[in-house]
Amino acid sequence: MGFNCYLKFMLISGDNCCLTCIYHNSDKIIEIYVNSEKKHLYQKTIEEYNLNKVTKYLSQNELLTLDKDLKRSSTNIIIRRERYIPSQIDEILALETQKSLIIVADQISDQNNLGNMIRTAVLMGADGIILTEHSSAQITNTTSSTSSGATEIIKHHISKNLSRSLETLKNRGYWIYSLDMSGDEINNNFRFDKKSALIIGNEGRGIRKNILEKSDFKISIPQKKIEGIDSYNAANSLAIVSYHYKINT
């Protein structure tokens, strides 16, 4: 029987996400399962982080029986860890004087898109990501795998009311930018504010109208017009715009 969302723990697998969990959140680990034939690949790290007592060395077949529903990118290492806990919104906001980027995912529903967005957010130095409570992918083992373990690093907040969350950001000195096809194209002269929140909308519907109305600016990415391909996907859009923020702010 697979581990389900009602339990307090979850399984993650694959070298990147498991090793990142060890490096950054070893206190959240309940058990580590390692392919006994590949023990030499992980033993030094496990010893370094004093995780010998929670590590079990199993055959490859035994690893496969842990959870048949789990889509693993590797069968050499699996970690059973506490579930990812959302942060309060105050925990992801920077101090008044700091440069800060917050990513807002407005009903992003695809786990792979969310994972790739989280990976980009971490590498671009974002302070946190805000997800919507409803009609949104949540952070799971799939997200962990797609993000290559970036879920272990970034703080995330689940918003019950995104409009109110954006007001909180504004009150803390953030300017709100929505990425929308109708927005002004960014170019080399465009400058983000030092404290910026960047909203990326749903893969099909985009950003909801009431959320767009909360934005200070609507922006778009220059692109070639090609029949049948109307826009970049959500993860690529975030990568392009957050890179622009990073080098021009």
C-alpha cells in the first residue's frame, strides 16, 4: 500500500533531491533506504551527517516494494521524510531595506511546471514562492524530483486568499508584477524594483482578472509570432523574467 497525503511523512527519491535533503534538512529525515550494491556512493555523506542509525541497506527489489505508486527517477536511494510544511507569509518576506524577489504562482496546476519553477526560483535567489490553496499543484515527491531537490531549500506559503496576500506584500514595500500577454514588453532599459513580486499564471488561463487588477505593472516577454504557439510555458517565462530581475536590479 502506497504512502498517501494524509500521513505525516512522504517518500522522495533520486540522487539530487535525496542528497539535497541530507545537506539542508537532515533533521526532517525519518529513514534512508539505500541500494546495498551502491552503498559506497552514499556512505560517506550519511556518516558525515550522522544518519547511520536511520539508514537501511536493501536489495534493489526491496527498494521497489517500498511504494509501487511512487515514480522514482532512481532506485539507489529513497528517503522517508516529514512532509513539507508551508511557511507563514511573514517568514518569506525580506526586511524593509533588502533586495528581494518573491514568486507568486497563480493556480499553477502542473507538478512538473511547479518543480521547474521552484528550481529556477532557488537558483535566481528568490526568497520564497506563494502558491494558491485551491486549483494549484502542491509540493509533493514529484515536485521534489522535478526541482532536483530545490524544494528542500526554498520556503513556500500557501495562500487562502491571494488578493489579501498581495496586499500584505504591498504593505511590506513590494511592487507587484504580473506576467501577461497584454503587458508592456520588457527590454534592456526595463528595471524592476528592488523588492518585487512576480506573478506567473495558470498554464492555460493565465493570471485571473482579479489578481491582474492587484498588480502594479503588467509585463510581457518579447517573442516571435508563430501560428499555433502563443507563448512560453510558465517555467520558461519565470526563468527569463527572473534572470532579467537578477542582472538589472
